[in-house]
Amino acid sequence: MTTTEFAVTGMTCSHCERSVTAEVTQLDGVTAVDVSAATGKLVVTSAAPLDDAAVITAVDEAGYQAVRA
């Protein structure tokens, strides 16, 4: 298992959290997603290391910006 943390900007509510979770969960190998609008943190757990760009693109698809923390 690999855990990676990202900082996400633009989230303000639980709807934002659900949008990010829905996009990131679709990535191959993702086993868990924990996202918090209050802290601006996204923690992704995966079976194998993920490409940071894939996670950042998924967050972008949800309408937010992310960088590896």
C-alpha cells in the first residue's frame, strides 16, 4: 500500500469533497480517498504508487487544483 498526500485549493464544502473523491476513486489502483475541505488535504491510498500527474488531473476534472504535499 502507498499513501500520498496532496494540497487541494478551491474546496469549500462537502459537495467539493464528494466531487474530488468521485474523480480520484476512478483511478486504477486507488483503494481509499480521504479529502477535507476544511484542511485542504487529499490523502490517496493505492495498491501501488500512482503517477502524481494522474491524481492532479483527476482533481482538476473535479474543478479544483492540487499539488503534491
